[in-house]
Amino acid sequence: MADARPAAGTNWRKRILAWGLACVALAFVANAVPVHDRCDDPSSESAPGVKGARVAVSRDGASCVLHRAAGDVRMSAAECAQLRCEPGLASTLEGARVGLLAALLAFYFLGTLAWAARFRALVVLAGVPITVRETWRITLESQAGGILLPGGIGGDALRVGFVVGRGGDLTTVIAAVLLDRVIGLVTVAGLAAALAAACGGGELGPLCLTLGAIPIAFAVGLAVARWEPVARASIFTRGPLARVARPVLAYLGDPRAPRAIALALGLSVLVSMTQFGVIRGIIAALGGVPLVERWVYMGTTMAFIVGIIPALPGGWGTSDAAFVFFLGKAGLAASIALAVGLVYRLFWYSSGAVGALLYLLRQHASPSSPTRSRTEGERTR
């Protein structure tokens, strides 16, 4: 019982820190992103000391209403057209091109198929027979779990439980799931650095170089893990770490591992290209025109990375703040940057909803029907 108290205290401190981080991120977003358009107030030029003041504006058809401190003022369509405004979140979403967003949603779902194929390439190495269709289903189901719990751990637990239920070794399957995540990070970071370098427009900067170093670090780490003296090291063969490390090292040291990992990397490039294509398409659908293209890809990568931080479920707050901050460096208005993150989150939730429906249908069909019982009986005999 004495050992449980420090652990509980540590968990509470982590929760407080995570929620505090999320609250700070949400406060940053709320302060940076206007809900309504903010326009230069024409009357402020004649008012001493307040030149350049901005007021919130609500649009009602062709006319608009300026929400001044002294009271609301309605303006004609001609007067509204002369205003210099920063778009708000509401008008940004209202002006979205719905047809393009629908096409991007379909493209996003194709990306989940490539993600499922990537996971299957790694799971097959663990000796678990599983079809692409089954992997795609559990991938969509895991999206629902990732939405409900911070950091996507719920989705990983679903994938682990499904594969272990098919006869996979628990530790080996966990290694495959972790490797799937790492490969996803490697390709999205490497592709972002490559696209940033291709876009040019100035020095790449430390962030781009850091992202480009991630694939190199992965290659070096994989080579070290497959090096036989490392696998025979006492720290990995004896002691508490050996129980976890030995199956993982055996998994990576399998002669088929290079081919499986290479296939997973190739599929992961398709996944990352889909993600960047969807984000860039959403920006276009919302009317955004980036001034510095490379920050679109580096900013998206950073939003993905900070979304893994186990704060609020689904990365609320942290990923939104990252989109606003980094896409702002691309020259996008804060409202467009936030709208990009929200629409992309909506795509994610759509796949999670499909996954939740598939999960419920599978649970509904799980009780053994007479036909299924008879088939299982014949197999037993």
C-alpha cells in the first residue's frame, strides 16, 4: 500500500500538468482567433488616441454590424465593402468550399487504407495472419479509441488487443504498434523537411534541420538494435528489462525485418503525402493563400507531434495552438489556421465514427449463431 501512494501522487501531478498545458493552449487560441471578423473602425481616425482601433463585425447578408463599445452600428453593403478586415472563424467556415472538402474527406479515408497496410506489414512479421480488410477495420476502430483517450493510447490498445486475440505475442505486438507509430513520425518529419527544402525561400532553420534529422536517427537506431552484440548485452538478456527487450530485439533482428520495415516505410510515405495533401487542400478550400509554403508542412508536422502529448482527449488545445502558431508563420490568418485544424479534426472524427459503428456491428454479431456453432463444432471434431 505504501508504494501505491507515491505512484498515485505522481499520476495526479502529471494530470495537473497536462490539463494546465491544455488550458494554456486553449487560452492562447481564444485570445488569438476572433470568432467574428475584426475590422478597422472608420470612426477611430477622428477619435484622438484610438487611431487604428478594430471592432468585431457581424455580417447579415450584404450589410454588416459593427460592435462598437458605444453600441452596435449597422452599415450598408457599400460601406461594408470598404472595411479592412481580419477574417473571423465564423466567416471562414461559412465561406468554405464544401465540394472540395467532401473530395478531401474521401482522399483522407484512402490514406487510412495505406495506414492499415503499413500496420499489416509490421504485424505479419510477428507471425500473425491478418488480411488487409481486417487491418483496415481495426485501424478505423482504433481511431475511435484515439479520440476518446489522450495521446491515441486507446486506439493502440484496441490494435494490440485485436492482434493478440489472433494469437500474437503481447510484447511482440506492442513492439509492432510502437514501430508503426515511430515510422509514421519518421516519414512525416522527413517528408516535411524535404518539402520545406524544395520550397526554398530562405534558410531552412533549426526546426527543418531537426525534422530532417529524425529519419537519420531512426536509421542509426535500427542498425544498432539489429547489431548482434547489442542483442547479447547483459542488460537485455538479464534483469527486469530483458523480459521486454528480448522479444523486441528478436522482432527487429528477424531476417525478414528489413523487407517488412522497408515496405512499411514506403506505405508510410503514402500516408504522410495524403496527410499533407489533405491539409493543403483544406487551406485552399477555406480560401487561404500561404505566403511561406514551407511552414505549411513544418507547421502541420509540429501540430501532429504536439497532438500526441497526453493532455486532453484528441489533442484538444495543444494541436489547435500549434496550428494557429505555425500556420501563422506561413502567413495564414489565425482564424484560417484554426479552421484548418478543426476541419482536419472533423475528418478524424468521421473515421472514428465509422470505426465505432464497425465495432458495434462486430460486437452485435459476436454471439455465436447456430450456423457458426455448427461450423466450430465440425472444426473441433
